[in-house]
Amino acid sequence: MAKADSGDGPAVFIILIVGFLMAFGSLFVEVAYHPPVWIHLVVFLPLTVLLCLALLRPMKGLLVAAQFHNQASEAGRGDV
């Protein structure tokens, strides 16, 4: 089923979304509480990995559903 290929789209969106959330959360915690660096690593590194893994499957489903809904097809030349 070549038409249902979402490619790298879900990963890109997840990197942007989770990266924003983790950067904002880390900066907020740093300014509010001033914890040591190891606290950031212990809290935010596993949280980042878990969020990325948790969001990957639903985001892929959303992008494949959007392809079917919009009847997207592979880009090609018009003269062939």
C-alpha cells in the first residue's frame, strides 16, 4: 500500500511539538526552582523519550488519515 506512506512527517511534527514542550518545561523549572543539572536529566530526558514514543503511532495515523481524506498521491510529472 504505497499510498499510505506517511514518510518522515509524523517524526518531524513530534520532534517540534515535544521539543517545544520539553524546552519550555525545562526553562520554567530552571527559573522557578533552580535544580541541579542532574535533576533535569533524570526528569526531562525520560519524559522526552516517553512522549515521543507515545505520540508516534497516533500522529502517523492522523497523517495517513489526512492523506486518504484529501486523496493525496505521490507527486510526479504531469507529462508522463
